[in-house]
Amino acid sequence: MIKEIEIEKNLIIKLSELKYNYRPDIVDRKTLEENFKAKFEELNLVHLTDSEFSRLREEIINSDVFITSKMLREKQYFQREDGTPLHYTLVNIKDWCKNDYEVIHQLRINTENSHQRYDVILLINGLPVVQIELKKYDISPRKAMQQIVDYKNDPGNGYRNSLLCFMQLFIVSNVSRTLYFANNKNEHFAFNADEQFLPVYELADINNNKINNLYDFADKFLKKCTLGEMISKYMVLVESEQKLLVMRPYQIYAVEAIINSIKQNLGNGYIWHTTGSGKTLTSFKASTLMKDI
């Protein structure tokens, strides 16, 4: 039986083929922050002093994932030591494909209360935005989900007090079955009374054929531009509930079909589906994207 460490290595090879930059040197909080500083300075054409970076870090790290998710998608303001303003972004929000994509593994945050390790993490401009937890073939992905829930409930976890607060998506896999779901505040992030973790999704193609194999999933979902689009276009921040939603595959295909229909001036159409399928969210997302056309 193949070991978890071998699955991890094979996934990193696959991500390297997808042009992610593998960074085995990023192993802890210090190296994670040093790399983020370099990416931040490159993106915003600025050089920060150590004290400025320390203050910036304190300003952007927040225990509320909804706040950091908004921060990830919007322009921000920072006052430099000499009093001059710095208007900055954490990523290239105009073209997510042009950001810097890296993969790290076995990161240790090492807070005073916890020494957790995270299997594989994807960075965009130095910020950890996707966490992939892997299990062996004979272990259910549910075990990885429970592990993530336990990590988030641990008072020493890095999701509240480190750059891990920018985490957007979780992916769990035992190679033969792969699932994904959005990060959220703890009240939106738990197993229910029936011991089901909701909402969690399987990837599918346009004909609704499931894509469960980890490496096929990576080919379809984790290409750099595809992942950038997923986070920037197909995640929705619900202000009234302070909640992150990630769209289901068929919702994304519907939105893309609507946008293509408009661009090609194909006339009217309709969305038809069952109750509870997410037609309202599909319509909302389509209309917000139409504003940019």
C-alpha cells in the first residue's frame, strides 16, 4: 500500500508539471513570512523596512477569515514610516493568472500551544490560500476533514494568528476520492448532527461525470489560472451571513454558458434545475460578472 508521504511527493511532482514553483525551503512561520515579504515588495514595487513589514503583518493578520477574504480581493491602504501612503494589493486582483504560484509541504507553524504540520499548501504571491490534506487509499477522506476541523478548533492553530488566516479552500483526498470545500468561521465549519460535513463538493466535468482521482482533479482544478478563477470569480462572500461560498461545478458551467451567450449575442435563455440546486447563487454570480462586460 502506497504511503501518504509518497502520495504527497507524487502530488508535488504533478503540481510542478503544472508550473507551480516547488519551495522545499519554506517550512515554518519565519520562512513563510520572509517569502511573503519578497512577493509583496515585488508586486507593489516597494521596499519595506523591517519595522514597516512587522506593522503590515500585524494589520493584515486577522482571526476572522471573512475579513481576510475581503482583504485578499480588494485594494488596501498602509501608512509608511515617513507618513506617505501606500495603496497596495496582496495579489494581482486584475489578472489572477499573473500572480506567483508556489507549492510547499509539511509546514509547521509552531505556535506556543500547537505543533501541527500541514500536508501540502498552495501559495499565491506568498499567501497560503489552498490546503490539501492527504490520506492513504484505505482511509476515508472524511478523516482528513475531521483533521482540518480539529486543527481549526485547536486554540494554537495558525488560522487565527498567522498568514494561514488567508486560507480560502480545503481539498481532501485518498487519491481515489477527492473533495473540496471553502474555509469559514467555525460556526459555518463543522459536522452536523448526522455526522455530515456540509457543504463539500466533488469536481465534475460539463456532463456531470465525477473527477475523483487526485491527479485528474489536479489537472482540471489546480491549473494556475483555473485556481485563480475559482478563488476570484467563483467564490462568493455573503455579507449578511459573514460566510464564504464556493460554487458547485454545474453552477460554474451555467455561469460560463450565460456569459458566453451574452458575448456572442445568442439571445435569451433560462436556468432550469431542481429546488435547492443553487439557481439564485448562479444568477447572482452571472449578473455580477456581466457588469464587467
